Amino acid sequence: MSFSVQVKNELARVISDNPRVQLSELSAIIRMSGTLKLMGFNKLSFVINTENPAIARKVFKLIKNCFGIAPEIKVNRLSNLKKNYIYALSVSYDQGANDILEKVGIIEKENEKLSWVSTIPKRMVSRQDGKRAYLRGAFLGSGSVSDPSKTYHLEFSTVNIEISHNLKKLINSYQLNAKIVTRKNNNVVYIKESEHITDLLNLMGAYNALMYLEDVKIKKQMRNDVNRIVNCETANLNKTVDTSMRQIDCINYIIEKRGLDYLPENLHEIAKLRVENLDMSLKELGEIMEKPLGKSGVNHRLKKIEKMAEELKEKIEK
């Protein structure tokens, strides 16, 4: 089961006791996943399609709670190649489809003329509980969210650009940085930041999904921190090895061309230790000297040896 389905299953179980809040959520579901049909002059019916049985049950309950109507339910196989089923909940004109559509703000009636409302009705989102319910319904109707273990992405897909801008504005009233992109024939309102996705899940009431996302974020951060430390230590080790090899080459060059006695007496010990301990850091070399020396002191002496090796090489080449 995908993370998106898990979120929807959790949200499908969230049903407010407040009829006004239920109406806001139903308004968003019909807006995002409903299809209107013209049955005759000013006669409408509508159908809501979903592949998720939990959402189908919730839509049925919301319509029955808000309007006392039992939608007709048809179950069809999605295709011959898939085992999925699609659930179609329909409300006919005779059942009061016009009245429902008007009350949820999908259509409006003026002088016996019906017209499509392409904005989110203010009365549906005038209060915080209504806003949260509308966002929940919108997600159930056309939302999806990626598994956070792979990427952070939550989106709502709509066919109406004005509704997309309305939805974006509603989401951004919580400072969630939602944006819109056109994909094929759809307008997609999306959020990319993990913190904002977490906030939206919280607003919609998907608390289990929120905890899962936070857990994934913590594990990702720990993994990134470990990788960063390992990379840093590897880089430091490589640097130590490269430096020690350069120093050893200089010491061996001096020994080959002039012998160890070419070096001043105070450099003999560090030269021997450097050759015998390839992987030791400067600090470690200083600690094993007969008279322990600090990192800067060891570095100073080795720098002197490198300089002497360079001068000797120039002298020999001339």
C-alpha cells in the first residue's frame, strides 16, 4: 500500500460531528472529483468516482448526514489488466442533486438560471475548522503525496485554473509555500518542503502519517550526518596520507643523495619516525618522540626537511 493511500485511508476515518464542517469537506470532494451531468433544462445530477473504498464510504456518509440522501453506488472493475475497482456514487436530479450542488457552492441559481461557481465559496472556509475540512476533502478528491523515504512532494490536481489559484491561496493562508504548475491538461497545486507537508498533514488530521514522515526525516538526517562525518574523516585521512607520502619522499631523497647526516641533528628523530609511521598524523608523531612535541612543532620540523630536500634537488640539478 502506497503512502498516499495510507494518508487517504486515515483521512477517510476523520468525520466531524459538526454538520457545517461536514458540508465544507463534502464541497471540496465534489469539487475535486465530482462530475456533473445535464439531465434536461436546469436539471443536474452528479457522480463521484474513487478507487478507494474508504473514501467511497465516507462520501456516502457525508451526503447522508448532510442531506438525508443515500447515493446510488456502482462498483466496476477499472480494467481487464488490473484488479482495482472503481466506486461510483451518484445522486440524481430526483434525489435533489441541484439542491446539494447549490448548498455546497458548486452552482448558483439566479432568476431560475443555473451557473457554475469557479471559486471556493467563502462560507465554506470562513472558519478554521471549515478550512481544515475543505483541505481534507480536496486531498481525498484529487490529492496525492509521495513516500517521504524517496522524496518530499504533495499535490492537488484540478482542471480549473481558477480553482487551483483559490486552493493555492487557501493553503498559503497557513504560509505553506504552495505553487502551481501545469501538467498535461491539469493544473497542479503542489508543496515540496517537508516541513510544510508535515504542517498540511497536521491541518488535515493525518496524524499517523505525520508521525511516519517525521520518523523518516529523522532517519534521513541521521544517515546524512553519518555520511558527512565519514566523508570528512576520509578526506582528512587522504590528506594525512598524501602529506606523509610527500614528506617521506623528501626524506628518502635526502638519504639517497646525501645520507641522513645531511640533516641537522634535531631533525634526525622526526625524519626516522615519519618514514616508519606512514599513517600517523602530526599530533601522533609528536606524542611518540623521545621528548614529546606539539603538532605545530612537528609540522615546523617536517617543513624544514621538505625545504632542504627542494634546495638539495635544485643544487643537484644545476
